[in-house]
Amino acid sequence: MSTIVINVDDKSSAKLFLDLAKKLRFKARILTDQQKEDWALLAMMESRDKEPVLPVESALDILSRIKSK
């Protein structure tokens, strides 16, 4: 399954795309502002999962060396 997100400026454009998708027998819907925000937060969390993680012990060791200087 693939997803397409289309941003439009007015309701008539949204209705046009929605009607076209339905005529082509695709599932389509308009997202609420809350759903868009949730989607963006999920995308940010997923991108953070791909970043390397510094173990807590290493971070504490680095901080203790900085503090002792």
C-alpha cells in the first residue's frame, strides 16, 4: 500500500481530489488537524529511532570528566 498526501488551499479543491480518488476506486479521506499533527509527531519519532544512541554510562562518564576539570 502507498500513501499520497495532497495539501490544498480550499475545500473545493479537496472535494475535487476526493471525488477523483473515489471514481478511481481508491480509498481517500480528509485528515483533521489532530490527525495531521499526530502523523507529523510519529514521523519525528521514527526519525529519532534511526539515530545512534549514547549509553547512559558513557554520558555520565563524559559529564563527570567535564565536571572534574
